[in-house]
Amino acid sequence: MNSELKQKAQLMWVDDEIDLLKPHIIYLEKRGYSIDPVNSGEDAIHLITEKDYDLVLLDEMMDGLDGLTTLKILKERRPHVPVVMVTKNEEEWLMEEAIGEQIAYYLTKPVNPSQILLACKNILEKPQIHSDKTTREYLQRFQEISSNLDGLDTIGAWYKVYHDLTNWSIKFDIHGDLTLKNILIDQYEEADRKFTQFILKNYTRWLNSADHPLFSTDIISHTVSPVLKSGEKVVLVVVDCLRYDHWLAISELLHPYFGIETEYSLSILPTATPYSRNGIFSGLFPGEIQTRYRKQWQEMSADESSMNRFEDIFLRDQLDRLGFQDKSVKYQKILTYEDGHRLESRISEYKNIDVLSIVVNFVDMLGHTRSESDVLKELVPDESAYRNAVRSWFENAWLLNVLKQLGNWGCKVIITSDHGTIRVNKPVRVKADKSASTGVRYKFGRNLVTDKRAALYLENPQDYKLPRDDLTTNFILAKGHNYFVYPNEYRHFVNKFENSFQHGGISMAEMIVPVALLSGKKI
């Protein structure tokens, strides 16, 4: 072997005709692998207890201990060492037996050296190969994204950038190195600054134009209405606070049961549940809700924590306005584990409902509870961990079981969110009177004072189709990674909210949310 060739891995090759495989062994050695040739299962078992191996190549048909027996013993002694089974036998039962014993790869004789090399690379070098490829591709894409940021003048172009940056972030969770991940974070923050400028330039114009992005207020008319017009039944699932990257993580689990088409919606401002989720169910902006539902608005405004109590009324009224007075509706809000399992056990009762709407609060509660829990701060320190936590919940939750049943019904399922979240790390002092709202990324109240470089100050909330109770009521919406703290309790609020996930402001992660149409496969 070339002395300058870096040794890649230590292999054991077990075959009772190992001498005939000398050309294969030389081929692998020239490519950096170190091979210990062994001609019996007994010798392999002895050797694996004496030496650490990265991979074992194992013949299935040998004198003495056969391959399957040797495999079982090898796995008992070194359960984490990958084994490649090599055999002349192509019978299915043998493949299943070998797979049941957790082989890493299966090759059928005669094998050529390149097949063996491919198996070794696939098992031992695949992560590094993927990482190197990801690095090369991102560095090329980095230049393209950076050079195009200033010229993005349509919301569709921004959706594409957000999709690309989100995908790179997920790839770097698996393959990327820390240096490149930090470069991606810097690029993401630069894109977010440009996105905020784009929103400030266009948002009020969109509000007064038929040519606007799909807002929260358009979701039901855009997605539910066409399904009902076609004579089908539909289930609308609104997962509060579900970000686009969360959706990418959980949608992988749904592909076996649904055909999936994903597009985007733009959360209305503020990107907070009392506004954007009420916008989904009512089809109206907050100022319009205040005008149309004066009694309900007064009750909602009296208790900031219960501003979404009338979503069922809003949904029924919107469907009536869209011409679906004859369609049956069922609204379910899931706040607890028990609520979810109760719905799972009763889901068959709703099979004949035309519009079943399910609101799920877990993702939102996870984000908010994290601020109160040191344990959750350790478990969910960043966006990657947040994605993993949401995926782990979904994989084991009642919701996945419910969706599987819906897939068997063959009905249409729409999954969306009211807004996303952003991890905040830049405290900004704000002065307000005692009646101001409690939001961390947005506030409304009288005589609000803050650094206008860090926030959008809405002197005339009506321009944003927001309610205004009197002439001194204003809104402030945080930009970037800023969050609002009161000067008199500055350290308390910083300790509580630093690096927490919040919403209500202006950012890609808060405003750009998934709208997915799922068609059941009736498995």
C-alpha cells in the first residue's frame, strides 16, 4: 500500500476461500483500507474480541460455522460493527434472515472489487461524502443568494430564498461543519434584514390591492372553498406556531399516507395568535373583526389571554359568506394531551362532517413553556433542537394517528399555521403605561416609546387594518432578533427571554408559513 495513502478503515474479510480474493484485497488496500483476511467463522469470532474493526465482510456459505451463525455471534460480541453479507444464495428467506440480524449491506456473488468498494464507502464514508458535497454546493449557492438579495422584488422570490436557506439549515444539522453553519446564520440574518425592508415597502400596498400574497385571511377561501365546491369533505388543521422548517421535518412522516402539495402563506401583522389565527377563521383583518363583531371584540379585548375564544363563530360565519350555508362544520381546539386522545378515539364520529377544523396548540406551548423551564432550555437550545422536538412529538402523538385515519377516508386535509417564531437575543428597552399588552415581540397600548431602529412603530394602526381604541393607541413590532423589555425590570426580563422563541414581529420565520394540501392514499 502506498505509504502516503491515508488509512481509511480497519476491515475483516471472512471467507473460507479467502486466498482467491487476494486481488480484491489488494484493490481495497490501494484505496487506503487495512484488511485482515480470515478463512473461518471461528477465527473471525476470536479475532473480533481482540481487535476493533470498522467493518466486517462475511461469506454466507463456509465450512464449519456458516455465515448466519457467525453473524449472530459477531453481533453479540460487537453489536455496533457493521457487517456486509456476501453470498451465492439469492433466496428471499436468506435475505430476510440476514436483514433480521441487522446486516448493513447485502452482496451476491460473484462480486467485483468496485462493488466491494462501493459497499465500504456507503457504510464508512457516506456521512463524510455527503458533508463534502453539501459544503461544495452551499459555497456555490452562497454566492448566488448573496448577490441576488438586493434584487428580490416579489414575494415568490423571497419564498424561494427562505426555502433554500431553511433546507441548507436542515442539511447542516446532519452534514455541515460549524464554520459553514455560522456563515449560513450570518447569511440568513442578512436575508432577514432585506426581507423586513421588502415587507415595510409593500405590506400596506398589498392590504389595499387585489394583487397581494396569500394572507392568513385568504387561507379558507383559497384552500377549503375549492374542495367544498368540488363536493368533497375537508379537514383543516391549524397547528399554532408551526414554522416552515417544522413542517419539512414532520411532512416526511406523512408521505406514506398522503400525496402532499405545499405552498406558502404570509402571516398578517402582528404575527401573533390573536391576530393571525383569528384572521384565518374569520377571513378578516383585526380592524374588520372589531367592526363586524363588536360584542365579541369587547369580550376578547377584556382578556388578552382569551382573544381566540370565538374562532368557531368566525369559521361558521366565513363559510356562510362564501356560500356554504348548507355545509356542516365541527370545530375542535386541542389544548392538552387528554384532548388529543379524546379526539383520536372519537374521530370516526366526524367522518360525515363537511368541514372538520382542528386547532393544535402543542408547538406554541412548547415554545412558550421553554422560557419558564431550565430543563427545556437545555433540551431545546436552538432551531435545530426545536425542529427535532416537534418531529419527535409528532411521530409519537395522537395527531399522526388521526391523520393516518383521515388518509384512509380519502378526504382532503389542509395543514397550516397562523405564524412562526424567531429566536430572540437582542433586548430593546420600551416604555409603556400599565395598560400595554404583554407581548415580547409586539406591543400595543398608549404612549409606547422605543428605539425606532429596532421596531416598526405604527402611528396609524388603521393603515395596517389593525384596531385603534383611541388616538393614543399604537403598535410596535420588533425587527430582526429584537425583543422588548421594561427598563425597571430589565435584568429579570433578559434572563427570562434571552434566546427564547417568540413571535409577533417581522421576520421570514414568523411571517412565511406553510399551507399544505394532503390527498389521502387510502392505504
